[in-house]
Amino acid sequence: MAERTVAWFHCFAGIAGDMALGALVDAGADLAEVEKLCRTLPVEGWSLEAEPVLRGGVAATKVHVHLPAADPGGHGRTWAAIREMLTEAPLPPRVRARATAVFETLATAEGALHRTDPDAVHFHEVGAIDAIVDVVGTCAALEVLGIDEVRASTMTVGEGTVRAAHGVLPNPSPAVVRILAAAGAPVRGLASPVEHTTPTGAALMAALATGFGPMPPLALRATGFGAGGADPDGHVNATQVVIGTAVDPAWGTPGSGQPVVVVETNVDDITGEALADAVAALLDAGAHDAWITATVMKKGRPAHTVSALADPSRADAVARALRAATGSMGVRASTVERWPAARDIRSVDVDGHEVRVKRSADRVKAEHDDVLAAARASGRTAQDIAREAEAAVSRRGDPRSPGDRR
């Protein structure tokens, strides 16, 4: 297996866009190289500064984005406008793919929250120059450091309320909750009225991380701390990044994969229709996958095992859904590991219909449900729709490798 350089973000105090960028700069990403890549964006008048600071007595780097007196785009930039900005900028393919995935994650969450098309979502805090530079700068810093894969710890959030462009919101904000839930990220809460994880920080980890959990086996190279805006007593307000080479052979080595839970039960007294409904209920409850296996139980009875694969943070919810859907009086669970390939999801238009396409380092695959819907509406074959969608995504470039509310 080829050598892989991994960046593991330790979000013990949460994460924001400037904290992620600060951590990578603190770990050795050359600020001038990062700024040079960000300068390819069609936004002007800003500058970057890296300030050495202490947070809870720990040395860290606070990255400042100094802004022009007025931002012509302001807080009204849409996802469509930012995507065009990223498409036109002469960024390295992996930087563009990563930054696009982050903003697409944000747009999808905001679109669902406001019941609007993601392309029409108006980013407020995230649409400002400083937030755009935070996101693109973080992806540029990953490229400068030669990072092939991003991993992340359990995410940390606060409590109470926060103030945003839409007014006072619960903490964690609805966008943060939706982003982390969609990614299946494990989350822990602190009894703290601070926005420990911002929407931008959540989107960076959700879009870029191939897995969440403890630090993977690494031959360590560097570490850094990205500082938040405040320095509260008794609290290290920073995000840590640890960079190293994946220890070979990492693939298949116990402890090197993403921890997941298999939840299952045996049933011999429900119909085929109910079994199909059970699979749907498990997926709705947040399972990564669900399946049915024919088996033989005691006394020679033909039966089925209903199984689901879930993130540890969703295991309880999936177990409840399994009991409710099957009427089983008990379920069992076991912890296993998986090694998902780094991937992102792009949306393309085929005959006026949106088709989502998954991309990994060695495969491009259209989402079957979207393909069928487009085929039925257009009268074309599903194979034609899938080929056109996959070809459109392949033409967009290489797939990605594995203070402020930003």
C-alpha cells in the first residue's frame, strides 16, 4: 500500500474555520504558500496574519484574516456564486475538490433547514471573505503539507444559545447538528455557553474526514494548535492537529479502522413486507447500511437475521428502530471496524434532473435512486443516465484524496 500522510484533528474544544487553518499553520504549513493559493480566488483586499499566542498556557497560532473596509459580496453570496468562484480559480484539483465539498456540505444543510434549493442558499457568516479564506486556506494548507487523508476525533459542542444572522439560535446551531448527523459523527456536549463547533468547522470535518474516532496508528511528524478567539481560564481554547504517516500495514490492522457497531436480531414470525420495511426504518434511523440474511433457527425453523451497520453514536437509535420494526424482544450488538474509501458526492444535471454521483480515488458511481427518477421522467434508459452523470463528474477534475461563527 502506498504511503499515506494523515492529519487527525483533535476537536477536544471544538473547531471553527480559523482554528482549523491555525492548527495546520502551527503544524508547519507555510503561510505564504497558503496565501498564494488563496490569492487565486476573485476576492481582493484581504490579508493573512499568523499570530503566536497562548491558550490555557499552551502555545498556539491564531490566524487573522484582515478585511477591506467593505466586502462587495458581503454576506449575501450564494452557494452557486461561491461554486463558480472555486471553479474559475486556478486552484490545484485536490484543493478545489476539498473546498467545494465543504461548501456543498454547508449548502445542503442550510438548504434543508430553510427549505430552499442549495444553489439558492445565501451564506451569511460563511459567505463573507474571511470565512471563504478560512475554508480555502484550510484546504490549501492540507495541500501544502501533502495531506492525503483527514481523520477527526469526537466533535465537541456547547449548550445554551448563540447569536447569528437569523437571530438567537440553540447551541449547537441547527446547521451544526444537521451536518454532524448527516456525517454520522460522534458528538459530546460540554456544559458551556460557547459555540465550540461552528458550522464551518463542522462542515470541514464532515466533508473531509474519512472517519471519526481515536487517533489512528501513525508515525508522527508534526502537531499544531489553532487558537480560538478567547483565552478562558482553565480551558485550552484550541483545535489540535496531529500529522503523521499511516503505519503499514494499516489496512486491516485491528484498531486502524473506523469503529462501527453491528446491531442485529433473528426473527421467524414476520412477513416479507415487514422485513423490507425494517430495512427502510434502520436506514431512516441513521444506519450506514442494513441487510437481511436467511438463516435456520432452533427446531429447524426458517428465519431471517436483520442486521444494521451504525456509527457508535447512532447505535442506540438504530437498536430502537430494529426492535420497533421487527417486534423482537431483544437485539445484540458487536463492535467492528471498517475502512471506507475517501469519497465526495457531486450533483449534476441530466435532462433537467439532479443526479448525485459518488467519487472516490478509483471509482465514480451515480446514485441509483436519482438515476431511476431521471430515467422515468425523461424516457431514457437508466444506463444512459448513469453514464452521462458519471462522465460529467469525471470531467470536473480529480477526486479528492482521502471568535467568529465560521
